[in-house]
Amino acid sequence: LMLAFSVRPWVAIIGGLAYGLGSFNIISIEAGHMWKVWAIAYMPMVLAGVHLTVNKKYIYGALLLAIGLALELRSNHLQITYYLLLLLLIYGVTYAFFAFRAGELNSLFKSVGVMCIAAVIALGCNLGKIWSVYEYGQYSTRGPSDLTKTENVTDGLDKEYAFRWSNGILEPITLLIPDFFGGPSVNALSANSNLGEALRNNGLTTVQIRQQVQQVYTYWGKQPITAGPSYAGAIVIFLFVSSFFLLNRKHVIWISVAVVLSIVLSWGHNFEGFNNLVFDYFPGYNKFRSVSMTLVIALLCIPLAAFMALEKLLIDFDKPETKKIVLKTSAITGVVLILAILYSFIGDFRAPVDDQLSGQLPQWSIDAVRADRAGLLRGDAFRSLIMIGLVLAAAYMYGRKNINATVLCAIIGALVVFDLWTVNTRYLTSDDFARSGQSAVAATDADKVIQNDQDLNFRVLSFLQNPWSEARTAYFHKSIGGYHGAKLRRYQELIENCLDQQYRGVLQ
């Protein structure tokens, strides 16, 4: 994609690394959402094919678009593909506007015709899979209900369910400061953390402290649960901000609109006025849940704009206006980071889970966790400042002719990889991998007893977790519950209206 936008190969490689190592991708791998990651991986190829075709490279563009879209559809994650189409719509409208102003509509229509042929080929390669998904969708929670007595039955997902994972208004700041909201829902802290010190002052032993700090509710954002933040990289965000001053207006417009729309859509019920309209009236939008996932649009556009800006900086760095842009960008990102650091001293860092824990834990323990949340924010804000400072130091050396463009690219590339890699290893660790020959899920004594029962005419119900959303039981037994991203509506309504009530009655 970077090459399609006329970026030199070394810069394009850094852009590819920045996109691929974004924390959203790594967290998705940790969660087992492999086909989602594949769909995200093919998004740039599709956009590159469209861009080449629009810029009159019809053969290369059509081939790339046909292959990229065929692979995208083969990934069979239609939610990511839907967001890609939203991005292409924004791109297309912007280019159509500028083509109209330049009197080049004929070439644009030709490009559209070529892209339609490529799209038909891609669809043809996946028609069987797409049709089966469509058929299945009619019987899933995306389709109509069989019940006649249920009020407010809709053809699509329930709005509350679809918006359950909505970003808070400030949550996209994790693109720049990963642990601004405390990282994942449950985090491991150091024994020397505020919580560790509080436990020590209240008489707990070293062994007890180490156990207590392994599972701490550090997240204080709006989502009910999260595996981690969507971090684009401090250096990438710095370069992205500079793109507003360096790129031509056409690119600034479509990329800005795409990023803003992506963030606003990710707010879900925290920005109801707009998002309710989109959910109710935009075709197909009510078939998808976890609207925080719309950030994949921004996570593609941000590194694209960032490294297009770096290309421009490498070409025009000696110009006085370019150096002013670097200073201006430094001031903007610096002020944001300094304000975040100041907030870490005055914020209350209250999380929704604190109210649930207030009756179970002493107040001094909750206060210590809040202090640790402030420390996580402050530490990552300083970390982002340091990363940006190192890039500015390398740029200064480049401006003084102490290093050439290749060395500067190598330094920036190494810093980008280091930045993203060290954040990603907070969420994807060696503990997430099973050794060769080792089972990923260990059988308990209860599992072994049940497996000894030779009568196969039974199913197992878990009382350890919510049986309608856990998959562990199915690893060893035939399960009553389980999990599926596209639930059968008839069975889901049976659970909601009958089985879940009986289950909760047994628990009581």
C-alpha cells in the first residue's frame, strides 16, 4: 500500500511493520480471533488496488484489487470487510469530488468500471462461502425472530448488545498512550507497586503480596471487559499529526474523515445521537457488534498518513517551512502528553468495578489500585515522550548531515518496532503459548471423572463460569453451553427466555 502511494521501499517497510505490529492485531491473536487478523492484513492490498486503478494504472490496480478482495472475502470476517468498504466509500467520494473539479470524470468512470470487473471476479471466487453465510445469517441473531410475544423485535442485533463494547470518549487516546486507561481489565502489577506497598503495610507476607498483585483490576474505561488498548505507536502518531501539514489536501481530507468517523463509531452508546442513526438507518450496520472494532479504519489510515508524511519530510527537510512543521508537531504532541502527565496527579481513576469491590475489599486496597492506575498512565505518557524525543534527535542529526536518509530510516524503523514490540509483550506473553505436546487446557480431576463415564447420552453444564459464553467445557465434553460469534437466534432466545432463568434458579 505504501508503494502504491509513491513511498520509497525503506519507509514502506517501516509502515508495514507499524501496521502489522499494532496492538489491536496482537491482542486479537491472543484472543484467538485469527480470521479477523487475516481480514485486517488484506485491507491494505484492497486499498492499494483501488488507488492504483483510480490513478490510471488499470492492469496492476485491477489485478491487485481482485486478488486482495478475493483474499479479504476468503477470510470470512464480514465485519472487517464492511469497515473496509466504509473506508473505500470515503476514499471514493473524496476522489470523485476532486475529479469533478478537475474535469476528469471520464477517467474516473473508466476506473470504476475496471474495479467493478475486479470485484466481480473476487466475489465469484467466494460466492459459495458468501451465500452460505447469508443463508445462515437468516437463522442467527442477525435475522428475524420466531417469537411473536417479544416486544421491540428487530431484524438484526439488539442495540444494547451491539453497543456493549463501546469506547469511552477519551479512550482513543490509547492510540498514543497505551496504558492511559490501565491496559487490560485484569493486569499484573509489581510487588513494589502502590498496591504491593499497601499490602505490605497491612501485614501480608511477601508470598501473599506476589499472589495478590497478579490479578488486579487496573482498567478504568467504559468497556465491560478488554484484553488491552488499541495502541498505534507514539512515533506513528507523531508522524500522523505532521501529515496534516505536509500532505496534499486530497489525502488530508479522506484520511481525516475516515479517522474521525472510525473514532466516533467506536464510541457507540457513549455518543448515542449519531450512532443510533447509523445503527438504525445505515444498511447492514446492525448486523455487527463490538463497535470499538471500527478503530481498524483509523489503524490503517494513521500509519499510511504517517509514513507518507515521513517520505515528504525526507525530501523537503532542508526547507525552513518543513522544520517549522516539525516544531509545530512536536508542540502539539508534547502538550497532549504533558497534560496527560498532569492529569495523572489530579484524576480520581475511579472504575465501574470499584463499586462492586467496595464491599469485598478494604478501601485502602482500592485507593492503592487507583494510585497504580495513575502510575500506569504517567509512566506510558513519559514513555511516549521519550520515544518522540529519540526520533527528533535522529531528525536533528539528519538535518545536520551527520546521517543520511537510509540511516535515519533504520533508526526510526528500529524505534517503531521497539516501541510496539515492548507494548505488545504486555498482552501476548510466553504464557499464552503451549509447549510442543502440551495441552493448551489442563484437565481437572472433575473432568477426568466425567470422561470415565462411558454413557455418551449426556451433556455437561459448567457452574464455574457463565455456560452460555464459555468454551472450556467443550474442550473435554459435550457441552450444553458454549460460545459462537453468530449465535442461532432460536437457541439464543431459548437461553434468554427459559434456560438462563432455570440456571440462575439452580445457583440460588
